[in-house]
Amino acid sequence: MPDFTDNLKPRYDGTATLQAERDASSINVDELAKHLLSRNGFLERQQRVLNVLSKEKLFNKDQLLNLSRPDRYYLGLARSKAIQRIGRKLGWDDEDYKMAEYLNDEMSPYHLHTTMFVTTVREQGSEEQKAYWLPKITNFDIIGCYAQTELGHGSNVRGLETVAKWDPERKEFEIHSPHLTASKWWNGAMGRTATHAIVVAQLLLPKQGKAHEYENHGPQPFIVQIRAEKTHQPMDGIVVGDIGPKYGYASMDNGYMLFDHYRVLKSALLSRYVDVSDDGKFTRHGHPAVLYGSLTFVRANIIMHARLILARAVTVAVRYLAIRRQFRDRDSTNEQEDEMKVLDYPTVQIRILPLLATTFALHYTGEYMYMLYQRSRETIEKGDFGPLAELHSASSGLKSLCTMLAADSIETCRRAMGGHGFGGGSGLVLINADYLSKPTVEGDNWMITQQVAAYLIKKMTQAVKNPNNKAKDPTDVLFQTYLQTRSSRTPKTIVSSSGIDDEAIVDAFQWRAADLSYRAYQARVVEKKPWTKLMVQLHNLSRAYSEQILVTNFYSSFETTSSPLSAPTPAVLRRCFRLYSLYTLDTFASSFTLTNAVTAESTYALLDAILELMTELRPHAVKLVDAWSIPDWLLDSALGRSDGKVYEDLYDRAHRRNPLNKITFNPDYRSEEIVLGSGDGGRDLLAKL
Amino acid sequence: MPQTPSWVKQLKPSGPQGSDLLASERAASNVPVEQLSELLFTKETIQKKNKILATLKSEEMFDKSPNYYAGRYEYFEKSVARAKALRNLKLRENWTLEEYRIACDLISEPLPYSLHEGMFVVTLKDQGTPEQQERFTKPADDYKIIGCYAQTELGHGSNVRGLETTATWNPERKTFTMHSPYLTASKWWIGSLGKMANFACVMAQLIINGKSYGPHPFIVQIRDLKTHEPLENVHVGDIGPKVGYNTMDNGFLLFNNVEVPHISMLARFSEVDPNTSKYVRKADPKLIYGTMTWVRSTIVMQSGSALARGVTIATRYSAIRRQFTDRDEPKAKVETPVLNYSMVQIRLFPLLAATYALHFTGKAMMNLYTRAQETLSKGGASILADLHGSSCALKALSSTIAVEGLEVCRRACGGHGFSSFSGIGNWYGNYLPTVTFEGDNYMLTQQVANYVLKSARAALAGKAAKNETGHILAEYLKKKDIRPSFDITSSNADIVSAFAWRAASLIFDIQNKRDNLKTAWNDLLVDFYRMNKAYAQYMVVVNFYNTLQNTKAAPEIESVLSTLFRLYALHTLDQEASDFTATGACTERQVAVARSTVEQKLLKEIRPHALRLVDAWDFDDYVLDSSLGRHDGKVYEDMFYRASELNPLNRVTVDPYPESPVCFRKVEEAHPKSKL
Ligand SMILES: Cc1cc2nc3c(=O)[nH]c(=O)nc-3n(C[C@H](O)[C@H](O)[C@H](O)COP(=O)(O)OP(=O)(O)OC[C@H]3O[C@@H](n4cnc5c(N)ncnc54)[C@H](O)[C@@H]3O)c2cc1C
Ligand SMILES: Cc1cc2nc3c(=O)[nH]c(=O)nc-3n(C[C@H](O)[C@H](O)[C@H](O)COP(=O)(O)OP(=O)(O)OC[C@H]3O[C@@H](n4cnc5c(N)ncnc54)[C@H](O)[C@@H]3O)c2cc1C
């Protein structure tokens, strides 16, 4: 319906503002975009799949925030089905499907089927099992999920309560849930969608020679049918359902599941690495090295994904804050001057620009991990990790750091945008809620830092014992150098009148990581302090070590970049390197000074250096986020639109696309009627409660 | 879905049971919970609260169990019904305003009358003339008029002087014309405006004879009192879904040359003379700062309990959640409660300490406010100025601590923290805008800078200190050259002095940059932010300390509060270490000692009392609405019950195969139909 608001324009023209921002920087955006996003034809694929999805009405994102949980799941399932049908018609490959999921931007009820479920069968199934199951899986004749976590246990997999007990008479397993806390919980796609599950259960076999005593062989994977093919109802002896609403993941049916002495055939046990003979004997064969290899690959993916999430949040923030104007310059006397863009205020910059720099920091470490994985793939198959061994251990720390940085960054960006950040038009509401699962899943971010710390303590112990052994990896080199120069260390000066010393930055991050490793070694190995009491220290160690990796890889990218970038991009990237490093240094200043990594005086100079770096980066901010090439359709954000029509879009969403505005309510408390003229007397509503 | 079979109903969580665990946690500490609660809230308030709680629980309308499942539309619809019901309850039960506020607090979601009650009526009372009170306030008190407070616009929030809506005086007709010249002039974010209000208090640029006199408040009718449809040339609606606050109809509003009578402009402080068309200033509008100070002090006070909800939930759950056996005791039979891991403690206990610190600080400010009001005539003004500065500083710090702390609590719960049944997520979403409204937390620090710069100049000029801020600045100047050392390891008073020293030092630092080095204001914003943090943290520490000094309580309480104080202060000191060393408030060595005191000593000392310390916050299960935070520890039973029995998705059977376009094959009972 036309009304007087149709012709209103915003006070400041957003499109012109962004254009002016772009004109002010000479960065070649296409070139930088290719540099960042060429792996696997990412950019080309993104465009191709986007063209398909954005034309389908089903994938319209307009109403997502208004829908109830059951509706969100309904829609999620409908979209997942559609993606499969479209993909088959167009002959998509795996990467295309992944791109479709990325652009559709919600957890698909098929997600576990195409990731954990199929991967587990492929990696842990025997040849025979693979031949039987894989065609059914690829063909979606069955739909799977991965049921490991339980109501009572997540991090501690060895503590799972579900048991699979061998029945010697019938030569079958009996899967059983002895307690309520044994209920499977959180398992994606299990609640309503899946027909099959990989169930991780404690394998109980009779003790040799003792008929009624059982021995626990630890948690093992079983492939189990959970719903009937025709009716899709749970099998007898299984109770399974959806666990209810969550912070995010509305489109996903995370489930619960309990077993009542449920029988499965012997062939249910995935038996590439373990097996049970007909007379109930347990055997192990082969080394599950491949599993670790692919885990490193998964973690590299997490980092590359984290950088895109970060980039998305920063894209929205930078574009909006460059358009948002608030107050005239306080020191200006010109009454006619336009108000300032809030992105020009240092208190806004300091929240956003270091995050922009972080996107690049994550990028180069992700690239490095892919490269190492690619290089050592063959040796991995033979059980030899080569240089990947170290990265594998380190990758827990990186997963923890990178997902935390990304998760926190969304919220930081959202808040930096004031009121509009809180609104649905920010485009950060759903992504924030969904992404907040990441610090917990695939290894709780606090928990897994213990693994890194344990690894570093081990490495340091070796280095102390055998200081002259041949160094096998960069950590060996670092620790040996550290031990040799420990007594003669002089803390570095990072910022001086002659400028910023990049090599000193790298050295400081490495030294801090080495020194904290040494302290942890001292406390644990020499002084034998209880592990639990050291945890906080160990967590900080893991973070320091991971930051050192990010800084080192970022720095080496300046030497190894194959395609030279045209000016001013290399100089701008170097500023990003400095900004990320100095900002981190400033945040943890006392950890750097206490470890003798840098002088205390040099930490006092950090803030000024950071402010100056931000001033230098500021003119390039819009183009730097442009280079991340996040499509408007994916951003789904009024604030982050690439054409700058922020206010027009906010208004359009509120006024024209908001279902609440189709209804007139009755606001008088004396009347029980809620919708005016409906005469509902509130009764409809009570019926729903 | 078939009924839950009996074999499932019989299942229990694997031992030890949650209820036993919490019972033994509580038995391990001798902190008298009830007394501590009374210290926090007073006995009288607790009794009032319990009575109201009982009333709310007995009303089906206020049953919270379906909250987590609804879409925006149904959720809002329900919230309209609840707002009405609550108003009726207030009349039925004869609640005072305070009691009504307690009820809102217990319901814990923003209801669509709240801006009418909170802002609209208050503004009328503060800024209306007697005639306007008669005309507007009376029917508003009676809910004949339902109002909202429309200041923020699509294009402007923090910068109120930049508002674009105009109110132009028409001398002949003695009226104002309300107009929105741009799209960005649209009012935006206004609570209760979207669907409920029929009147609005509109802030608009007053224009007389082509000259602008800045933003002024106008009372404007926007909807018909019978049909509730918008009046002609008024365009109004709801702004759509948000991170939280989805039970509230935050709205937009545009005017197309709407004429309103002279009486519309609230005229206690200034008015347009209808005969001469002259702008007349009648009183100093600074008087209304009092209300703002009060609102901010309330935010400070509530930040403690806002955070305490998260801490209560996470602490109870972590005492029950067991994961792994301790690495150094591989033979242990039962797994360790995760609350025993220092990695969990370092996240939760400093926040637990912060809940108390913030609460006491808020309380002290409220007292100061009341006292300042009483003595306004005899020189209370300087206290009021100090209170204005400190309430800005503390609002910024305390709401940031609470918001960030809530997310820490949620994550500390691992996977189950991500479930709506944790009770933290929803609450977080509703609390979140507190960092933005009533002054964006970053913006406020500039007002604080203004205030402390003035105080610093006064101190340098040797004027006698009139308030707390003046004292610490004077003290600093006196001792600056001696560079005193503070014994932060053994003296609580010295801890306070160290915080004061750092704050004062940073204040003089910005004063020097601004006055002597002539640094541009905008180049100092980050320094202001840092200074604000130091200044506000000092106030929290000193207020906590003073509370300890002035409280007579059971020795168990005094001792545990003192531990909490040290935990809060030393943990903060460690987090801000480089500030403390750079300003000479302490040495690097002292920082290292503070850190190990926190990690190796204080966490351990708090551990046995953790449960009782959260119990003292006295949250009823109804308020928390959380499976993880249940007082009786039946975490798993409740999670399972809500998932399997209350969850509407389990009434649906799907067709999971991609070939079939059917999604839901069978739906038992009504399911809100798809709105595709
Ligand atoms: C959205 C989502 C989807 C999921 N999808 C699946 C799925 O498809 N399949 C599946 O099997 N699972 C799934 N999960 C479960 C997920 O893997 C677990 O939540 C995760 O492993 C964390 O375990 P937890 O929840 O038991 O946390 P807990 O281990 O209970 O952690 C609770 C707290 O204790 C701390 N803690 C625990 N142990 C220690 C220790 N030893 N030392 C110090 N601190 C400790 C943690 O840091 C945390 O703060 C999903 C979870 C979510 C949120
Ligand atoms: C849930 C909710 C309910 C609300 N209810 C109401 C209501 O009932 N009535 C009403 O009138 N309003 C209401 N508001 C609006 C609220 O008061 C504003 O959002 C708030 O004042 C912040 O203004 P803004 O959104 O314009 O942020 P902006 O001012 O646009 O801020 C954006 C960013 O710029 C920064 N910035 C701005 N200016 C400067 C500067 N000079 N120096 C440095 N940094 C700067 C800020 O720190 C922030 O990071 C509500 C808001 C919300 C979220």
C-alpha cells in the first residue's frame, strides 16, 4: 500500500558514502579477493551456487526471525531436501553442496548425514561394511546421525554410560541405557530426521573363562537403525526425540535417545580397527592414524570457517559504522559541518579494526595447515605424520583460540553498532546464536587447551633432557634456542622512535610461549604440582602458543606469497599484521613482561602505536572487507549492505515485511481481547499455553 | 509420539544424584544463607517478594513453561495478555509501585506497558505544568491514554541534538506542526510504540520563526482511542524481531505535517508564549538529571542480580556435572564435579565475587542518592554532581561486566549451556540492550571524562575536595612525589588505595594531555575509556570495602565476604596489571603475587561456600526457569522432562527423504501452521 513514507530519503546518502570510501583507497579488491579465496575455486563456486539458491522462494530469508521453533525445523528440512534435489539435477559435487549449505546459512538436518555419519563409516568401517553401507548413504536411502554425547557426558568420552553387551548365545550385541544420564543427547539430526545412528557405546565382552563377568573394552562405534523405514516411527525398544529449543541451531533437530535391551547384529560394530570374534574375543588391528590426519584437516576447516565468520561480522560493522553519523567533531567550530562517521572515533575503531586485522591472521595459519596436510597426505596413510604431527597437537589450541575469537567478535561488532546492532536488521542475530555452539562442540574450548599444554610440557621435558637432539619441528627449535639463551635474555623493544620492529614482534610472541612452557614444565614435572591447580596457567599457555603460531605464519606470509600483490595492498597487510600483534600484546601485556619477552617500557608505548596504525588502516577498511566477498544475500543485513542503503532497508523490513504490523491489538487492560475486533477474549491464546 | 514408556520413566540419573550432591555441598559450608540474603535485600523485601511470587505462580497466565517454544508473533501476543493480566493483578492485590516492580522482576521479560509506566508517566510528571498534569497525566494514570517515550530515531540515538523530527510553531493558529523530513527522522526503537501506545512523548526540534531551539518533548496522540488505528498522516508500527526483547513492541513513527495544539509541548522548563511567539525558559532543566542518575543507579544495582542469575545456574550445575576423574587421582571411583577444576573456578568465582561487589556498590549509590536529595538545599549539589559522574562511570562498567559474565556462565556449562533450558540464553538476550540504552557504555565514558577533568582542574588549583573523587585526586597530588607503596598482599585498605592511585593517575594523565598537550578530544577517546574503567573499578572496590567495614554480621559471613572482596579486587588487578604497574600503583612482582594468590589460594577458599553464596541470592526456580540451575539439583530429570514431554516438535513425524517434498507427515495435536 503506498503511503507518504514512500518518498522519504535518509538524511545522509549511504550509497554515496560507501562509494566515497571506496574511492579513497587504491587497494585492488579483485586481486586481494583472489589472493584470499581461490582455494578450490571458492569465488567462482560461490557465485554459481548463489545464482541458483537466491532465485528460489524457499530460500528467502525474510521471515526466519519471526518463526517458531517447529516452523524453523520444518523449513530447515524443506530446504535440505530442496538442496539435494537441485544438486542432483545440476550435477553438483561435494564442494558445491557444502557451498550451498554455507550460503543457506543454517544447520541442515542432513548435516550430520553428510559429515560425521558418512565419515565414520568410511574411516572406521571394514571393507565389507563400506561396500554395504556407503551406496545407501550416498543415495539417501538411509539418513544418519552421530550419537556420541550423552545427557551426563560430553567431554569425557570414556565416561559414557550406554553399553553394548555381547550375547554369546545369539552372537549379537544388546545395546542398553542403564540410567537416565545414559540418554544420548545433543546429537544432530537424531531428534526427528535420522533413520540410522552411529551409536558410541561401551563394549562389554565376557571375561575369558568367566561366563558372567564382563570386561569393558571402551567406547566403540556401532551402526544402528533407529526408525522404521516405512512409518519412520522409532524401533521397538528405542525412545528417541528432539531435545527442544536452543540458543541457536533452530533448524536442527538435536536429539535424545534411550535403549531398552535393544538387539543389534554383530556386524553393527564398525570393525576396521577393532573386532569381536564369534567366540567373543576382542582384537585390535591397524593404527587409526588416518583419523588424526583428517582431524587436522577438520581443524584447518574450522579456522578457515572462523575467518569467514569474523569477516562477516566485520563487514557489517565496517560498512554500517562508515555510514552512521553521530555528533559533530567536538573540537570543530564550524556549525555547518556534517556529523562525524562513527568509524572515525577511536573508541569505535579499537573495537573493530583489530578484528579486521585478525581475519587475515587466521587466514594465513589456515592456509599453512592445508598446505602441510596436502604435503604429508601420503606419509599419513602409512601412519607417519611428518611435520603434521606437531600441528595436529597444536591444532586443539588453535581451534580453541580461533572459534573463541570469532564468537566474541560477532558480539563485539554487534554491540559497537549501538541500538541497530540489537535489531534483526543487523544480520548478526542468527549467526551469533548459531556460531556460539562452536566454542563447545568438537572439543570444549577450555578442556582441549589441556591437550596442547600436555604436549608442550612433554616437548619441553625432552628438550631439557636432551638439549642437543636433532630438532624435528619448529617447536623443538624454539625450545632448544630458548634453553640456550635463557640466562642471557634481554627483553625486546617493540616500538621505538625508529618505528615498529616486526622481527622483535615475532620473537616476543615465540619467547613468551617458550617461557610459559618452561614454567609449566617446572611446575608440573619438577615441582610436581597437581594438574587441577595448574589449569588456569595451562590454559594461558595454550593461548600464548596459539597466538605465536598465528603471528609467525602471518609474518612468514610476507616472504612466501607466490603471487605478488600490487601496491598498496602489501603495505596494508603488514599494518594488519602489526595491528593484530600489538593489540594482542597490549591485551596480555603483563604476560609478555613477566616472561621477559618485552620491556615494560615498550608496553607503555603500545597504545599510541595502535592508534596510529588504526588511523593508517582506516581509509582502507571498506575495501578490505569488500575483499572478503561476502554476498549480500548471505549477509542478510540491512546494516551491512554493499550498496549502503542501510536506512531504506531497515525501514523496508520494519514496515513492509513485518507480520506484526498486519495486526491491530487491543491495548486496554480492562478488555481481555488481544487482537482488536476478534472478540477472542484471550481464549485462543490460553488454549495454546 | 507415543507416551513415554514405563522403562524410561523408571530411569534415574547415574549416581550420585543431583539432589544429594547439592545437599552435601550445602552441608560443607557454615555460611548462614538466610542471614546473608537479608543482608543483601532486607527481611522485609524478601517477605514481600515471596508473597508476590506465590500470587504469580498461582496464575496460569504466568506459567513460564511454554515460553521457549513460541515464535515472535505468539510470544508477543502472549506478552500483551500478560501485561493486561498483571495490571489487573496489581489492582486486585492492591500492590504498591514497588511491589508491582518486584512482580515485573520475577516475570523477567519486558512487558509492553512498561514504557508507559516507566518513561511516559514519569516524563509527564517531571516536565508537565499543572494544566498538563490534569490533561494528560490523569488519564495516563488511568490507562485511558497509553504512552511511550519517543526520542531515538533511525538516524540518531546517542546524539540527541541531532534529531531530525521537527515541531514548527504556527503563530496564527497557535499550534505546532510535527513533521519527519527524512526517512532517518523516523522514530525507532521506541518501546510500547509499535502496537500498544495511543500517545507518544515525542522529542522534536522546536522551530520558531525559522530558528531551531533544540529538542523538546511533545505529547502527541498517534492512534484513535476507539479503533486503535493510526491517525491520519501518522505512520507507526513495530520494528521487527530482535536479539531479545521480543515480547516488546519497539516501534517506528513518522509524521506527515501533523498539527497539534499548544498544550502538547511539555512546558515546566520552557515554553512558547502563545501571544508573542517568544521562547521562554522557565527553570533549569538540569533538575531532570536527577531522574537519569536514579535510573543509572538502578542499573548498577540490578547488574549484580542480573549476573547472579547466570552465576547461580552455572555454579549449581557445575557442582552436579561430573566429567573425568582427577588426573592426579586415577583410582577415584566417581568422576570429579567440574566445579572442582580450577579452569572452571577461574571463570565463575571472580564473577560470583562481582555479583556481591556490584550489588553493594549499587546499594551505596542509592543511599547516596537519597541523602543527596535530602540535602539538596544545603550544598548537596556537589554530591549530586559526583553522583552523576559516578553513576555514568558505573553504569558503563557494571552492565558490561554483567553482560559479558552471563555469556561466560553460559559457556562454562558446556553443551547444555546452549540449550534454552539452561535459562541463561533468553535472559541474556533481554538484558543485552542495557549496554546500549540509558547511554551507550562507550559514549558515557566521555561524560565521565568531562566530570573528572573538571575535578582534576579543581584539585590542581588547590580547591578543597568536596566529594570522594576530589579526595582521591588531592591525595594523589599530595603523595605523587613520594611514590608510596601499597601492601596489597596483606592489607585490604591498601588494595583500595592502590585502585585509587591508579584511577587518579590516569585522570591526571588525560588532564595533562587535554590541557597541556592540547590533544584533540577525539584522539583521547580510548584514554577516556581506560580511565573510566579504572575510575569505576576503584568505586566498586571502595564501596565493597566500606560495606565490609560497616557490616555487623555473623563471623562466617564477614569472613567469606572478605574473601570475595579480595578475590574481586586481586583478580581485577591481575587483569589490568599493566595499568597498575605503569602508574606505579604496584610492582610487577606484586602483580605476580596477586595472580598466584587468586589462583592458588582464594579460589580454593571460596570453593566450599560457592553453593551457599549463590543460594543467598535467593532466586526462586520460577524466576530462573532453568533445568541446570534448579535449587533441588534435579538437572537431568528436568532436562529430560522438558525435552520429551513439553517439546512440541516431538508430536511430529517427518518424511526425511529428499525425493519427497513432504516434510511433516503426521502432526499430533495442533501445531502452528507453517507460515512460508
Ligand atoms: C549445538 C550442538 C550440537 C552438537 N551435536 C552433537 C552431535 O551431533 N553428536 C554428538 O555426539 N554430540 C553433539 N554435541 C555435543 C558436544 O560434542 C558436547 O556438548 C561437547 O563435547 C562438550 O561436552 P559437554 O557438553 O559434556 O561439556 P562438559 O564436559 O560437561 O563441560 C562442562 C564444563 O566443564 C568443564 N570441564 C569438563 N571437564 C573438564 C576437565 N577435565 N578439566 C577442566 N574443565 C573441565 C568444561 O570446560 C565446561 O566448562 C553437540 C553440542 C551442541 C551444543
Ligand atoms: C531494546 C531497546 C529499547 C529501546 N527503547 C527506547 C525507547 O523506549 N525510547 C527511545 O527513545 N529510545 C529507545 N532505545 C534507543 C536507545 O536509547 C539507543 O539505541 C541508544 O541511545 C544508542 O543510540 P544509537 O543506537 O543511535 O547508537 P549510536 O549513537 O549510533 O552508536 C553507534 C556506535 O557509535 C559510537 N559513537 C556514537 N557517537 C560517538 C562519539 N561521539 N564518540 C565515540 N563513539 C561514538 C557508539 O559508542 C556506538 O558504538 C532503545 C534501544 C534498544 C536496543
